[in-house]
Amino acid sequence: MRQLFTLLAIVASLAACGRKTEVLTPIVEVTISQGNASANLTTEVAATPEARERGLMGRRSLGADRGMLFVFPSPVHGGFWMKDTLIPLDIAFISHGVISEIDSMVPCRVPNCPLTTPAQAYDMALEVNPGYFHTQRLGVGARAAVAGGLPEAS
């Protein structure tokens, strides 16, 4: 009987490990400026591998001045995909606080989604609604500043 209880405890423990827990995403204010143009965004921060992988998957909308800021522990050169992302997005790749590239991405619902990979390494990326940077008169060379602190990236 004791072996049965031990087995049930192990099975219950393994089942609990498989459950996804909802993790609250930190929020920061990001100011993008270039010349006389400036825009303020409220962004969710994806600073862990799990949060970066999830990104904006499943979202049906994104507020006008909202976005997601992806933060990496060191410069990376990998790409972004739109798997299970329901809305089109623009992405700015940021290196040392300066936007080095802006690309547009479309939703993808097939197994092998294309990657959007910038020409240069970056340490942050910012996803926003399509056309946001153009509407705000911001482009490559704009500076991105985060108000307050960022969570440590892993």
C-alpha cells in the first residue's frame, strides 16, 4: 500500500510540473526619439527565454501606444518568427539604445514560419503595431530609452 501512495505522489508531482503557470510580465515605459519626433510606449518586457518565445502569441489586438520589449543578456543575431501570432507587427532591432533596423512581420499559422532576422546583432527588440514608427516619424538611428530599470535578462 505504501508503494502505491509513493507512486501516486510521484505521478501527481510530475503532473504538476507539466502545468503551465501564468507569469506576470513586467511593464516599462519606452521613449523613442529622433530629431524633433518623440513617442512614448508602454511595453511589456520579455526578459526570459520563455517570455521571449511566447512574445505576443495569441493576442487579438495591441493598444495604440503599447508594445513588447524583448531584452537579451548579451547581443544576439537570431531572428523572430510570427508563429501563432494573430496580428501583424513592426519590429525595431535595438543595439546599445539605437534602432538599427525596422521590419514588418505578418501572422503565421503554418508549422514552418519564416524568420525576420536583422543584418546586425542587437540587445533589444521592440514589437509594435504596423506603421507605428512611420506614423511617429521615427526610423533607423532613433534612440530608445527605458524609464526606470529593466528586469535582468536571462
